[in-house]
Amino acid sequence: MCSPRDKGQAPRNLPREAPSALEGSLFHDSLNTTGGLGGLLEALASQALEDLRPDLEIAQTGFRDMVDQIHAQRDLSRAETNELIAVPTRLSSLQVLRRIVEQYRKHPLAAEREIVLDPLAVDHEFTSDRTLLGRALNNLLKNALEACPAGGAVRLGCEKTGETLCFWVRNPGVMPRTVQLQVFNRSFSTKGEGRGLSTYAVKLLTERYLAGSVSFTSRPEDETIFRVTLPITLASVG
């Protein structure tokens, strides 16, 4: 499933100036503000009447997603200017996948959709940056859920080949050839203006900071599969 010949198109090299002081201040202030709101939501959830708790859980899920998006945008900004540093830590491939499945099982994007962890997914220890890998796989899972029709299933798995691990995310459907040719471009999106960073970010983080590669296939016989292939051992990068 994780063949080298299935590699997709590399992201375009777009020069970018270092983040401005205003941009850095914006990320800092946004995270400070959301930190206070998060504490307020937790307090409300702990004291809410039983019939209000489901709505508060939805609000907390949306809030956590918003905070994660701020962190992701900050990391992308740093990644594009070579300011990001990968911090390797010992991980378990199966634990990484289980964490992502649990994180998104109650996400609004997963409504009327199933997230399935492949029973043949290997459990192997490896060294990588937990946060950056999580960001890459989260983006692929969210894209897959958005592309999956109601009643369908998105599948995740992991395979070991030699000294590499290949994480994959599979969803029903096939992308048109015109979409496949642009899928890793920085500003391309099928979901509207300003929403074309997710697959670009996956490739940038994986290839520049995790010493890995990203590829995909999208064809009728096996639907659409995105793959993140990583070395089992990662030295500090960045």
C-alpha cells in the first residue's frame, strides 16, 4: 500500500519573510484569550444542569478545535521560515492512531460517519515529533471526513516496511485528475477561498521536519489514500 511510485506532487517552494512582530503578537494574544475562555467553559461544564451538558460538550469540542487551529497556523508560519524545530520522542504507532481516532470520534465532521482503525495496523515503537506528526495526521483525517459521504467510513492504519513506518488515511471517492495535480499547492482548495493549507502543511511538516514523505493515490479500485511515511528513528530537525 505504501509504494514509492505512489508519491504525489511536491509543494511549491514559496519564499516567505520571517513572521512580523505583529503576527507573533497576534498568535500570543489569541492564545492568551482562548486560555481564559477555555477555563470558563470547563467551569460551566462542571456546574451545568444535566440537560445542558451535551451542548457544552459540543462547545468545548469546537473550542478545542479552534485553539488547535491557532497553534497549527503558528507552527505553519514558523515552518515556512525555518524557525520550527522537531523534538523527537519515543512513540507507539498504534497509540498515535488510537489517540487521533478518539479525538475525532465526536467531532462535528464525524457526524453520520464512521472512523475505523484497521485491525491489521502495526504497533511499533518509533521516534518522531509527537505534535507535528499529530498535526499532519489530523489534517489528513479532517480532509477525509469532509470528503466522506454520510453513512460512509474513513479508515486509518499503519504498516512497517524495512526501517520506515507508513501511516495511511483512506476515504471513499476519487479526486478528479485536475485536483490531484494541485492537491499539495499552498493555496489550492476545493472547499473555498482561504482553505487550501491543510495538505500543503502536511507535506511541508512531514518532509522538512519529520524526514519523511507524503504521497497519495486516488483511483476507483482503492478509493483515495493519503500516506505519511517516516523513518523509525528521527534525529532533531529544524
